[in-house]
Amino acid sequence: MDADTAQRTRIDIVDETTGALGGEGATRTSPDYVESCQLTSDEEGARWVYRVARSESGDAQADPVAASDIWRPAGMRVDRLVDAKGPAMVARGGDRVSLCFPGDADRITEQQADE
């Protein structure tokens, strides 16, 4: 998988999740960025990170189930977090979403800055 395909795949799963949750106002909480990861061959790779948050309250019971129903089949681990800003769910890993692809995260970041 190349960097562009991995980025598009990450965005697609986020869009699928926000669509399943319904409502208005999913906003990006940070720009897309790339971070380092380990490939299965123990070589260094890179993966895309794409974060969004809903501006409205959802259904505290149904929303985590709906998101988990999308994330788990994609091989992602679901973590539920609670902090001063309220509850959050984070999907980590996954073979289908933002795969760790061969590449250097620092170099990709530099290339993006040059564009």
C-alpha cells in the first residue's frame, strides 16, 4: 500500500463512522498527519492519523456500539476514554484502515511542507 491509498482508506473509515452516527457537525480536530509505525517485518513504516469530533451530543448507549460495529470488523481495537472534556472513543490499529505502509514519516511530513 502507498501513502495516498492509506490516507484515503483512513478518511473513508472515518466518513463511514460519522455517517453511521448521523447528525450534523463532525469537525476535524487536527490536520491529517503521518506518524511512525512498525511494519510486520519489523521495518519502520508510516501511517496516517485523521481525527474528527462531533459538535453535538449523541446517544451515549447506541453510538459506541455503532462505531464499534464498523471498527472491529476492520481489525481495529476500540478504546473508550474519559477526560475533563467528556467521553471519547479511539480506534487503534486495523488492517483495513490506514495500514502501516513502507515509508518514513518524517520524510513524508517534509514533502507535504514543500508542496
